[in-house]
Amino acid sequence: MMKYDYLIVGTGLFGAVFAHEANKQGKKCLLIDKRNHIGGNTYCEETEGINVHKYGAHIFHTNDKKIWDYVNNFVEFNRYTNTPVARYKNELYNLPFNMNTFNKLWGVKTPREAKQKIEEQKGEYKDIKPSNLEEQALTLVGKDIYEKLIKGYTEKQWGRKATDLPPFIIKRLPLRFTYDNNYFNDKYQGIPIGGYNKLIEGLLDGIEVRLGVNYFDTKDELDQLADKIVYTGPIDKYFNFRFGELEYRSLNFEHEVLDTDNFQGNAVVNYTEYEIPFTRILEHKHFEFGKQKKTVITKEYPIEWKQGMEPYYPVNDEKNTARFKKYYGLTKDHENVIFGGRLAEYKYYDMHQVIGAALVKTRKELNKND
């Protein structure tokens, strides 16, 4: 007889939600994680009394009241609203592109003036059929917005020239003709008071977790412990890269404690000029309205992913999508394994989306077993 009903590989949001829901129904779960902490990329590390988003900014937002109520069962969320600022050659612009942005760019004051200016700028490229990202952006917003706020940031993010990137990466560029700097349109938004660890700890309360355990080091032995496996790691690694590697973009984080109480006055400042090698600076205390004497900042450097690095953003182009489909096809022969989450589904998920996906998959699984 197996010791556990489920062995869950990975303690990120997908694995934690699955474990919580299964545990509620009396199923015995064991979670393992190769890292020495729970929570996957949502993990916060306390430094100088500040919750540092160790793997990049995580800002919870959703329109789904059920998901919002679900996470608030475990931890109270604050009223943080994401209002990032773009910095280009020492000029500051509000994001997303809105009336504040247009006023700073052109001095326009009304939506009508802004629309006229954008149409005028787009008009220069009206005969172009976009064959790359640069042409796509120019036809959508014109030269000024593209060159100051899109070009450099995008080229750093993808590690190649905008003229070498396919146009589909930017299908549309939202333009907001109000003085509203709230980046997200979602009804619910915030940061857990005390950090994301409290959310994960709440989900995993009473469930056995083993940290520093690499699933692939002792896979056969671990598989023997449970009736079913919930696998949230890279799908290509699970199948030993049979069809080749799936590609990702990765990030390097440079964390720094500064002897000042307020470095940049905002949690997120994007650096949109190409000559500055990082894409943005996070100042973590502003996510929770911190009053500490010191501050902690993080510079984010996008890099090409290689094996051994953390995979952050799936490159969902034609080649990788076709490769993923081949791997996904193999999952049908592994009925005792549930594949879920960003890496196992090779899909970019916002946090509310991965929680929703985990709840759907859990209910399907548990109802099936009832």
C-alpha cells in the first residue's frame, strides 16, 4: 500500500493549491521541492524587515471574486495598486500609456488632442505591412512611443533587435485616454500583508513538505511513495528532453540594501533605453508601504536561458509550440501523473490564473476519485 495519495513535485502556487484541496478531502499528500524554501517564484526573503520578492515582482490581480476570496482566506491583502513608471534618458513617463504619458510626450491635454497626435504618428507607417516587431509597433503607436518606451525595453527583454523579432509578439498596445495610472484593469488587486510566504504557509498548513529534494535524483524511489504524482516542473525534463529543449527567457537579479529610506519613490521603475543593461528596478518596501530606515532594491537583467538556469518566460513561438505539443502528447501514456503549472504546461500564467487552473484540475481529479 502506498504511503501517500499524492506526491506533489514543486511547492509553487499550483502544487500548494492542489495539496490544500486534496488535503481538505482527506487525501494524504507529500510535497517536495528542490529549493530550500516553499512557494516557488512567489517566495519572499526578509531583509532589513522588508519582504523582498526574490524572484521578481509578484502583484496579485484578478477579476474573479471567487479567486480573490480564496486567497484572502489565507492572508489579508493590502491595497497596493501597480502604477509603474518608465524612465528614458532621465525623463519619467507614466505607464500604461495614458493621458499622463501623452501629456509628457507631446504636451497634449485632452483625449481628442492625444488621439489626433497618435493618428498623425501612425499615419507615417500606414502603408507598411509589418514583417517584424518594430514595424508592428510603429503601425500601432507611431515613432515617439515606440522609440522612447518600447524599443530598448523590448530588445533587452528578448536579447535581440526589434527588427529580428516576429510581429506577433505585440498584437496590440493598449492606449488609455484617461489620467489613470493603474496598470491593471482588474477589479481586485493587492499584495499579501506580510508577504506571499503567508499565503503558501496557509495553503500548506498541516501537510508534509520536504525541501532540498530534487525529484530526478531519486525519481523511481519517490514515485513508489504515492498512488499519483502531481508534476509542476519542466515538461521536457520529465521526458528527458526526448524532442529537444523547450526555450525560455531567464533573469538575473541583483539585490542591494541601500542606506536610505526611499530610493525611487515607487515599487517598479522600468528603464526603457537600451544602453542601460537592466530592464527595471524594484524597490520592495513600496509593495507593502514600508517605513523601514533602509531600503532594498533589485535590478532585473534578462538573459538567454540555458540548462541549470531558472526558466522564467516560455518562448511560445512556432518552433517551441510544436515541440511542446509533442511532449504533451506523451502525457496521455502517464495516467498516474498530473501535469500542471507554468513549466509543465509551458505557458505563462498570472498568479490568479494558475490558482484557477489548479482548482479546476483538483476538482476534476478528486471528483473522479470519489
